[in-house]
Amino acid sequence: MVIGAILERADPRDAVIIAPWRQEKSLHELPAGSAIGTSSTRRIAQLKLSYPKLTYKNIRGNMNTRWEKLSNPELGYDAMIVAVAGFQRLNWADRISEIIEPDRVLYAIGQGALGIECRHDDNDTIRMLSVLNHEPTVVCCVAERAFLRRIEGGCSIPNAVRTEYNGTGLTVNGILLNLDGSRYVKDQIENSNLTISMTTPIPSFLVSQTDDDLLLTDNDTQTHRINRKRKRAESNDDDTLLPQPETTAPISSPSATIETSPLLRHFAHV
């Protein structure tokens, strides 16, 4: 299976939803010890950097369930953190108390983007879906997935990104943290002359570090090692920002200038 198209991205930022029984309007206004509902290690690790006096409490379920939990004072949630896109798609934007800018909390890989999946050998369907592709969103999602693969990231170790693409230039900000946010690496790469057909290796986000091994350790069972000596030695690494075109004719449409099929197949196999 592959992702046949990626639609235009909604707002990728995170939102603060203050409990309806509270008077405050932002995280900054909440008193020390307030319980913030989120099960995301990415959000918790970054929020602890800016709001160390708040506490963080797991909250599970779909949006309706989470809203019910937040609205019940007996459950002890003072606020919760969600994706802006999720509340907007439910027409609940009026319930958002505060939007967290990426300079405080970077967002998750692919957050706010919707992909349409199809069979990898169904060229007719892929061709039809290609008209739905939104070029800036596709480029940003490819870059974010390449970053995640480069750092060998997953759900257990907090990581986040911010990408910006203006049609020719691409900027990717990335962060990797330990679980309590006390240690992190944050860096940025830029490509000011990006073309869709070029092959650009993703440089390590950790090249500014002096140690060859970076250890982000929260306890004896949570250790993530990045060995940059090994990474630099892998001359045949196929992590690329954008793949070389396939020999077959690219799928295109009047509204899409990217070579859709090879671009998406580079990162979208599931």
C-alpha cells in the first residue's frame, strides 16, 4: 500500500483547551500544580521546558470523551492539549483557549495532514488521486518523514519538527528530547534552492554536537543512542529528501507540478 495523495495541510500547531469550569485563558495564567491532560511524550517534554510548575496527566479517548473528562471537575483536569486541526475539523474552534506557537512546542511529524491510501500497483487510482495533491504539504511531509527516519525516531522518544516551504526553499527545524525534557538537541537545516527532482541527502541534525554519541536518558530503561560516526560512515544510506525520478513517466496533473508517484512511494509504504 502507498499514500496516493496528501491533501492541503490544516493548522499543524497544538492548542490549549482550558476546562470550562475555570476562568483562566492560557497555560501561563494557570496556577502551579494545575493538571494538564495529554498522553503525548512530545508535548509533555517540550511543555516542561516552558511550564515546569504544571503537572501532566494522561487523558485517553476520542475528542468527545476527552471533552467530557475535561468538563468534569471531579476528574481533576484543568486543561488539555490537542491538535488545532482536530478541533477545527469538529467545528470546535471556539473551544480553543490558546494556540501554542512552534517556538515553544514544535509539532508532530505530519500533524494536520491527511493522506489517502491506495494499492501500490493501482496506477489508475494513483493517477486520479494525483489531482488532490498539495505540493507544499507533500514536500514538508516527505522532509519530516526523512527527519524521523534519520534520527531513528518513534513514539517512545519525544521528537518534533517545524517545516516551511515557499516553493523553492525548504527549512526544517527538529528537536529530540528525553522524556522529562531536561536534555534535548535542537537544530535547523535549510535548502534555499530546492527542486522536486533533485536528490538531497538529509544531513544529521546533530552535526553541531561535539560528541560522537548522544545519550538522552530518562532512567535505566529509557536510553536512546545516536551514533553519528556510524551515520557518517553509511555512504550508501538511501535517506533522501526527495528521490530521483523513476524511469517511468511521472504522474502529473494540471494542478500538480511534482512527480507524484515516485515522491510518495519513497516514504509512504505501510
